[in-house]
Amino acid sequence: MESSSVRVYPGRYGGSRAEPDIQYRWEVDGVVHRGDRVAYANMWTAVNNDAWQFILDYPEGAIVPVHVDPDDPARAVLIPGSHLRALIWSALGIPIFLLGVYVWRYRREG
């Protein structure tokens, strides 16, 4: 880990939200790459301390595993895979979308 800190942003409706501000590097076939992507999904919210815990788990100067895309070694993440929070938000969006389609069809036909 080249750097590891937390960036705090003002929240939309008061309060704040925190996200890790990190830089890390890895080497593949003698080529050094740098990145800042933690995961493919946004994992941070205003109501928890995940970002603060993250920098405790990934402190500056630590040697950590980096998950590299085998098809493009310049792409990498620290935490691979899907995350429950992203799946929950996706699952909530489906019924809302279906309700919108139902209302649209009802108004169009009726």
C-alpha cells in the first residue's frame, strides 16, 4: 500500500460519507502498475465505519494481495467479487422498475 487514508464528503441530507483514499502498486512480468480501486461495487455508506475499518485492515506500507485481471494486468482490485450491499440495492430496484412498468401500462390502456 503506497497510501491509505479516509476522505470524508458532505452528505446529501446532512451528515457525511466516508470513502477510503488509497494507492497501491503491483508488478506483473516486470511492469509496475498502480491503482486505487478497492472493489468493483461501491461498498461505502454514510451510516457505517467500513471505510475507517478498511484503512485499518490495509494500512500504508502494508503488503497486501492484489487481484489482477489476467486479460489486462493493468486492471486490479483489492476485494474481488460481488458485495452484498450492491446486490441488495440491485434487488430493491427490480420491484420498483416493475411497478413503474405496471403503472405505465395501466395508464396507457385505461
